[in-house]
Amino acid sequence: MTRVLIAEDEPLMRERLLGLLGTHWPEAQVVVQAENGNDAWDGFLEHEPDVAFLDIRMPGLSGLEVAERIGDGAHVVFVTAYDQYAVEAFDAGAVDYLLKPVQSDRMERAVARIRSKLSKPPADLGDLLQHLRTALPGARTEKMKWIKATVGRQIRLIDVDEVLFFQSDTKYTRVVLTDSEALVRIALKDLLGGLDRDRFWQIHRGTLVNVRAIAAVERLDAERMQVLLRGCDEKLPVSRTFTHLFRD
């Protein structure tokens, strides 16, 4: 059974996608319904769906950012209102797209196209996503440069470039620097959309690491790796979902 993720922040559009998918692909199992990009990525990590329908503009992570993190982990279909900007770019790419408002016949064609690809590895979206980030208005967002954190009785304003890694810790997120650490009341998944994806890599469901702080990556066995950091003795495990970041 094919597992499907649907990420769409508009409730009526989400219901329409669910209804059309039920009509044209009744045997597919929708394992994730997300209202924003952060929940979509969290749901992807938990359920590892085969296909992801992603609205391009969502709160938190955009559909493009979620697709970048998914990489070749699933077949992607973008849902977009960007008619004049998107059609040429998508038609030249290796993914399908649905224009809002989504029509029944268009969903039928998209489903047929996806099903024909399920026996093959998902497409490499790198070039297409790079093009879309520059072609679509509003696809790029301003990235976080500072973060407020509690250290003892002080509220510190920390430059994110100085952070070695962020790590989930029950209700808080650890912010680890070379000579100190702090706690912030921000969920890790909420940090994802604000941080520069080229600077901070997610290497585990609960860990984001500053790429510039990585000294080496150590292979423990055929499936397990850990990251060694400059200026820190902690070793960070890399989950299997993210080992592809270090293969090349």
C-alpha cells in the first residue's frame, strides 16, 4: 500500500485534496495530514511516506524547504497557485504539480504519473528547487540571525553563527556553543524554518548541527554514523534518514 503525506494550510483545499485522492487513488493510505511545513517534515520523519503532496507556501517551512529535506526519500507533487511562474518550471522538471483550485481530471493525471514512477527511485529535485526559489515570489524567507536564550538570570542574545548545535530536550531546546550552553522555549521543528538550511543540517529528528562546526564524521557500522565537532567533546548520532548528507 502506498503511503501518502498531504501538507496544505488551507482546510478546504486540504479536504479537497483528500477527497480527490480518495476518488482517483482509493488504495493509497494518507498517513500524514499537515497544516504547515514544520508538521509536514515532522510527519515525514515519523511515517516515511512514499509520496508527498506539498503546498509551496505554508507557515513555517515552505513546501520547497520540505522537499529539499525530503530529497530522494519520496516522490513529490507540488500544490501551487503560482500559475504564470510555475508551469514552465514544473514542466521542465521531474515532478508533477497541481494548480489551485485543483480539478478532478488534473488529479487523475497526477496520480497516473506518480503510480508509473513508484517502481523507480524518486527524482533528484536539486536543480528544479534551485530554479523555483528564484522564480517564485515569496518562496524565499528571511533567515534567523539571532536567538534569545536564558542563561542563569540573564537573557542572552546569541548569534546563530556561534551555535554548534541545537538539540531537543523535553520542553526546551538546548543551544550549545563552544564555551557554554543555554535553553530556549522553541521546539526544534519551529527552528527549522528560521535557520539557513545551508548552514544548519538536521542529522537526527532531535538535532540540528552547524555545518561549519563539523570536524569529522565517524562511521560506526554499515548503517550508523556520528558527527565529531570542533570545540566540543559531544558526539552527535546521525540517524539513518540523514546519512545521505555525508555519503559524498
